[in-house]
Amino acid sequence: MNIRLTSIALASVIAGAAALAHTGATGVVLERMEGMKAMGDAVQAVAPMMRGELEYDGDALRRAAETIEAHSGSTMTDLFPEGSNGDPSEARDLIWEEWDRFAALAEQMQVAARGLALAADNGLAHEQGGMSTGTMMGGGSMMGGNVSGMMGGGMMSGMTAADIGAMPADAAFAMASQVCSACHTRFRAEDE
Ligand code: HEC
């Protein structure tokens, strides 16, 4: 099997989307679930392209990035008023205990999505001249080194949308997916 740059982060996002907890949700909980679902759909729509299974389409990627951007940042955090969890919500209490950290991830999501929209014109790493596929995609060195290092430690620490926008589209996509995963891992109680 071809292990590609995005596969690890994507697996968790797509698995999450498969187990939607919509049922019975109302008000702000339903609203944020729908926002998340729209982001999940956007990610899934472009994932095959990122894996090289569909022809690359920069416009489609940009649209997906714009959908993600529209549902992140304060648009996202406004939908998490304190204490708005409990069945059927999967939001953990930790969100309000660590609000700054949660809000920072929602902000990073927006920055990453903006960067992804910019990166849409760059094409996939292996299609870029002079950039070695081995380095970018091969052993997942980007994932194992830079990306997860940044996410694990200081997150995207200091990266701007322009920085991400300079990356190959699939690297930027991996970056954005990592933000989804980072927030879910900490703040969302996923069905096992
Ligand atoms: C800042 C935190 C944060 C970020 C960033 C984030 N999510 Fe979420 N996501 C959550 C939380 C919390 C829930 C659970 C909400 C609830 O059940 O009340 C959730 C739920 C979901 C759901 C399930 C919705 C449902 O109907 O139950 C999907 C799908 C999802 N997220 C996809 C994504 C995708 C795709 C991204 C990235 C593009 C993303 N999320 C980014 C925090 C985040």
C-alpha cells in the first residue's frame, strides 16, 4: 500500500465523519455539528485528489479550503458556549477548562485553511519540479518530522497563512488535517 503524506491525519478525520452523532441534537450543538460536517465533507471531497487517485483540481481544493475557513476561527468558537455539551454532544468539558487552547486551535484552523487556499495553485509535491518526491512524500519524513513536530509541540507555532501557502498543496492539506485531528484528539470524545 502506498503510504502518503496525508493518510494518517485523514484516517482519523474520515473515521470521525463516519460516526456522526447528529441524532437528537438541537440549537447550537446541531449548528456546530453541521459546520463540522461541512468541513468533513470538504475534506473528503478532495482527499482522493490529494492521494493522486483523481486528477488535481486547484479550484476544487480552493473551494474546500474556503469552506473550512468559513467554519473555523470565531465562527467555530461562538458555537461552543460554556457548558453546551452532554448527550448527544461529543464536546468534552475540557474545552471550557482550557478555553484559550481550544480557541487557539480554532484560530489555527482558519490560518491553515487560508494557507491551503493559497497553496491550491502549487499542485502536489511530486508534480513540482526540483522537489524530490522522496523527501516530501516518501518515508513520511514531512509528517514524522516537521508537521507532526510542529503540531505536537507548539502546534503551527508562528506559521502564517503565507508560509503554508508556499507549501505544495498536499503538504498544506496535511497541515490543515493535523489541526482537525489535534483538536479532536484533545477536545472531542470520539466513539471507539
Ligand atoms: C478547535 C477544535 C476543532 C477543530 C479545529 C475541528 N473540530 Fe471537528 N469537532 C470538534 C468538537 C469539539 C466536536 C464535537 C462537537 C459536538 O459533538 O458537540 C467536533 C465534531 C466533528 C465532527 C462530527 C460532527 C457531528 O455531526 O457529530 C466532524 C465530522 C468534524 N468535527 C470534522 C472536522 C474537520 C474535518 C475538521 C478540520 C477541517 C475539524 N472537525 C476541526 C472540534 C474541532
